[in-house]
Amino acid sequence: MSSALTTHLNFFWAGLLKHGQTGGIVPSQRFLIARMIAPVPEAYRGKIIELGAGAGALTLRLAARCPQARILACEINPILARDNRNTLAAAGLDGRVKVLADSAEHVLRELGRGGSERPDFIISGIPLGNLGKEKAGALLDTIRQTLGQGGMYIQFQHSLLDRRKIKARFPNTISTFVALNFPPAFVYYAQKREAVAPGR
Ligand SMILES: C[S@@+](CC[C@H](N)C(=O)[O-])C[C@H]1O[C@@H](n2cnc3c(N)ncnc32)[C@H](O)[C@@H]1O
């Protein structure tokens, strides 16, 4: 069986057996991925964090688009994380990306603790709407804390369920609709800006 087919089957099974966690039965497709990664300049040299990278549909396109960026992708399902690594290796892009089989919450906590360089982009496919109000809120808070000043958090969702939660933390958020994806999706672009004190 081809490795692309195996990867799709693994994602499909994850979607059936762990639906809440996986949030779908097929990986994102090219129009959605293109909209997700569009704000990242091709010449970007800094750090990008991808949360809920799945089998790597977006990771692969991001690594190909931004050859100088340092990309850290995390995926809670170890089978999908392994497929992601294999896909990157087959494309010769594995040297550009670190894929961790770990939860977004843990990876972000560790990054915050290390006092390391902050990412300008956090790109997420995590099914926020399936996390529950408290977990989703806590994850959004951590994303905001981790992101560098002026940085952008990019998230897709198949509804606008969490628009308010995101806007509450990132008032400077816009969303767009991508019809050419199965299922169609909304993409949020949420920019981090500190509130400026009056009179400054
Ligand atoms: C909707 S899929 C998106 C996969 C991929 N980014 C794409 O666009 O095809 C969501 C992924 O997030 C992963 N995930 C869910 N909760 C997570 C968490 N707390 N930390 C890391 N990954 C998580 C799931 O296992 C799943 O692979």
C-alpha cells in the first residue's frame, strides 16, 4: 500500500475512533491550507509553532513555503505524528521541522518555561470546539502568552463556535470562509497586540 494511502487511512481511523480529539475524518486540503499559511512570509526566518499537526498535510506545505523558518509541529496522536515525520522525510523536508508526539498544552508550557525566542506564528488545527469551554479558554490564553508581540495565531474551525472566545483574547481578529474544503471551514487570523495605555 502506498504511504500516502496509509496516512489517509490512519487519519480516517483516528477520526472514527477518536472523533472528539481528531475533529474530522480527512486531513485539510489544499485551498484551506493555502489560506492558513498565506500570512507567513516565504522569507520568514523565525519560529513557527503548529498545533494539532495531524498527519502533516499543512506541515509539509509550510516547510516547503518557508525554507528558512524553524518549525515545531506537535500532534497528540503518535501514529499521526509518525506519519507526519515520514511524509516530511519522503519529501526531503524533515531537516526543517521538528515533530513532537505531544499535546499542545504541554509543548506550549515547556516553551514558556524555557524563556526561548517567541514564535511570530502559531498555526492550529486543534478542534477547539470539542475541548469544552474551560480547556479551550485555557489553551487560547496559553497561545496568547506564548506568541511574540505583533505575532499571529491562525486557527481553522468548521463553524464559528469559538469566534467570541478568540476575539475576547485577540480583539484584532478577522475570519474568512473557505468553501473549497471538505468540510468547508472558517479561518481565524488573530493578531496579538498589547493594549496601549491611554495618553501614550
Ligand atoms: C482537525 S485535525 C487537523 C490535522 C491537520 N492539521 C490538518 O489540517 O489536516 C486536528 C488534529 O489535532 C490533534 N489534536 C487534538 N487535540 C490536541 C492537543 N491537545 N494537542 C495536540 N494535538 C491535538 C488531533 O489528533 C488531530 O490530528
